[in-house]
Amino acid sequence: MANFRRGGFRGRRPQRPQVEETHRINSRIRAPKVRVIAEDGEQLGVITSKEAYDIAQERGLDLVEVSPNSEPPVCKLMDYGKFKYKVQKKEAEAKKKRVETSIKELRIRYRTDSGDLETKLKKAREFLGEGDKVKFSMRFRGREIVYLDLGVAKFEEIIEALADVSTVDERSPRQGRQIYIVLAPIGAKKKPQ
């Protein structure tokens, strides 16, 4: 209990993480002269940043640096709170419209029996129906690598069995101890190879 004394915490209090703003606003603008655009799009010209800040204060708006790399930097008069809110809404809307496909993996062997293979194919059909991609993978242990052709033939059998609901999206190269194929549902865009 060395850190505590009668009267409170001895030492530094933990600080809240500061949120970094994406734009410099108001008095944080460091450039001596800036090009100012009014809220209605009218050009106010190149003036000192102090004068631009005073104009923003008169109109009850914020001075926001929108293009810091240009010469001189471009600033716009706007309500920064509303601007951030609109950007946040736009990002949320874009996130909502984004379609995410996941890859479901099914492992098989080169000597998987027909009954077990039918079960795997039924599960793959279910995943493809939900819009997910399916990855069939096959690992060869020890001397099994000599049966690589049997594995490739098994993959061809799977592709043929699922041809009505899927297309081949990706194939592994014939090297190493593991081979795979990725099947995408029909109608999904094929990724460039």
C-alpha cells in the first residue's frame, strides 16, 4: 500500500486517451495565411489565419482546415459538429451496405469414402446456398504424397458434383503437402488471379 497515503492517491493519475481530430480547427491552424471559403462556397480570398478565425467567430462557425498541403492551406467556414456527424452517418451507411463473405473450410482425405463425401457435399451445398465460399483442403502425411493424383481426382469429383451451385474460385498449386480448392457460389464475383 505504498502508493496510497492518507489523503488520496500518490503518484500520477491515469490519463484518458486523447481523441485525435482528423482536421485542424479554429486556433489549432498553424499556417500564417490561409485561403478561406465561406459556408455557401464563396471565396473570401487569402487572409491571415487570425482574421479568418475572427470571421468564423462572428458567424458562429468553426474554421476548418480542409486542404493542409496546398499553398496556402485551404480553410472552410462550417459547423464542425454537423460535418463530423454527416461523415459518421455516411461511414455507417457504407458499412451497412458492405457484403462480407466468409470462407468455410471442409477437410477431406484422398481416400474419403463416398458416404462421408456425400455428407461433406451436403454441408458445402448449405454453405454455398447461404452465400459463403467453401474451401476443400486435403493434407498428405508422410509417404501419402505419392497419391497426389488421387487427391486431385477427388477434387475434380467434388467440382463436378457441385457444378450446379458453384464455380471454382481458386486452386492451390500442386506442390507441398497440402492442396485445396475454393468454390464460390454462382453469381458471386470471381476474384482476379
